[in-house]
Amino acid sequence: MSTFSVSKKQLILEIRGKGKITCDLKRHLSPRTVGTIMRSLPMEGNAHLLGKSILYFETNVDSGTERGRSEFKKGDVAFLPSSSSICFFTHDAVFAKKMTPIGKLGENIDVLNDVKSGDVLRIYEETQES
């Protein structure tokens, strides 16, 4: 089962009261950052919107930029070191700062279009479901 893969870890992104989306963290994209995030799970925080393309929440993860890039596609997941934030791309975007690519969202990502600033986002392993 892919959940136990060494190179990919399937997580759940829960938007409290609105839905859940699978989220794959991919170790080959940024091994150090993905490892640090995996050791910090579960995490939750308030949703913030950055323009119309990026939804994010702040974490306590401390990791610099790894394999940074500034262009992302709808469904990509990235880590923004300057604010220790996990970012979810709801549309294709080019961002001014370099971010660390860490994974991909699964199907049904349009649920993110209903997220408002302040909604609670929680990311966790399927085995940690509450």
C-alpha cells in the first residue's frame, strides 16, 4: 500500500467542517524538509489566503529552502521557509519567493475554493485520524 512507501507518504488535509483531501508528501522532491514535516505531524492552523492561488497555514517547522522554485501548478504542495508555512496551490501560480516543493494534493481539491481565512486546516497521517 502506498501509505507505507518510503518515497511517498499519504496524508489527510482536513478543512474542519468542510471536507478532507488526500495529500501525498514526496520525499524525493525535498528529503530533508519532508522528513522534518513528517516528524512534526499532526499539525493544524488557521487558513490564510495569498491572492487567489495559494491557501496556507503556519507551522512550527524550521527548515530552510530546499530545491527551491517559484512556479507551481494547481494541486501542488510547498513549504515557505520565511513563514514556516505549508502552502496549497488552488491554481497555477508564479510566486515571488522561492518555495520548497513537498508534494501533491489528491482529487477533489476544488473543496479548497470554499475555504475562508480563519478556517482550521489540519494535516495528519491516516492512522492519526481523530
